[in-house]
Amino acid sequence: MSTRSWRRAVSEVFLIFVGITLALLFDNWNAERRDSNTEASLLLELRQDLEDTQLDLAADIAREEQVLEAHRRLLAGFGWSDERAGEVSPSDLSLVLYGRGDLFPKRSAYESIQSIGLHFVRNDSLRSEMATLYELGLTRVERFESLLDDRGQALNRFLWTRLSGDEKLQWREVNYGDEAQVVGLYPTDPAALRSDDAFRMLMVEVHNLRAVLLGNYRNTEAQINRVLELLN
């Protein structure tokens, strides 16, 4: 092979090598841009999910604080706490029996990220805080909501059973401010329930579960705030 032919062959190989390298670099750049756009879109969706969940959570916290305060007044009214005893209020009893927050977190963006892999989120701190929120924080909330729902239903069944078999417990009409009269559950003789150990244990158990749930709501609120800060 002549020197000229040899140089031409080397040049052709070099051009092919440069062409392939440039094509690979372009493909990598294009893939990174596509991944970056997908990540930005998913994180934008995640922000919206978290902001919606944050609003729901704030309402649940306010509701749970209200119900927990009513529960504390009832425990004091029945003489089962160190607080000064007051009246056993029918509105407090109704609130304890039927009032409870119920969180419905939005998960679609996180589940989409999970489906392609959490490593898709390049920020290590954000990835860690997201996993902590969705895999631990919200899981704990769901568990305690389920426990509180179960024990709350047990308390409800207990009172309905007592209601049908004890003349000292009855339905009576009560006024709530300027609203029309409603029918509420009220013990005409609180001593009939105060001396019932099973009722006391249920009331204390539900109160404690409610306090733990409220604590988990507040922890989850703090976790959401941390994730939102990292998304800024």
C-alpha cells in the first residue's frame, strides 16, 4: 500500500471515529435533556401534590386539636384526669364519637417517580426526604388513623349497647347555640358511666391514640415543609 493510500485509509477511519463519537455525545446530551425535562415535570407535579396534601393536613390538624380538647374535657368531667372536673357536655361527647380528621394524601407524582426509580431525582437530600415522607411518615399516619378508627368504633358500639340497656343513658334534645334542636347522646347520670371501668379504659385508650395521631400529623406537616423547601 502506497503512502498516499495509507494516509487516506487513516483519514477515513479517523472521520468515522469522530462521527460516531459526535453522534454518541449528541445522543447522551439529548437523553440527559429529556431526563431533565421529565424530572422537572414530575417534581412540579410532586409540588402540587404536596401543597394539596398540606391543605388537607392543616384541616385535619385543626379538627383533631378540637376533638382532642373535647376529649380532655370529657375525661375531666368524668373525673378521670388531674384537670378540674367540669360538666359532661353532650356536644363534646358527640364530637369525640364522630369527629376525626382523615388524611387523603396525593401520591400520583411520587408513584410515577418510583416507577422509573428514585435515582431519577438527582438531588440526594430531596430523594431522601421524599422517601422518608412517603414510606415512613404517611405510613405511620395511615396506621394510627386505622387504629383510632377501630377503637373509636369499639367505643361507639359500647355506648350504643349501654344506651339500649341502661335507663340512666338516653337520647335527649340539646341546643347548640342558635341552631335548631338536635338529638344528642347524653348521660342523664354521668356517675353511671364514671363507675364503668370498661368505658373509662376505652375513653383513655382512644384519647391516647388521638394524641399520638395528632403528633404524627404534625411530624408529617414538618416533613412536607422540608420537601417543599428542597423543591424551591
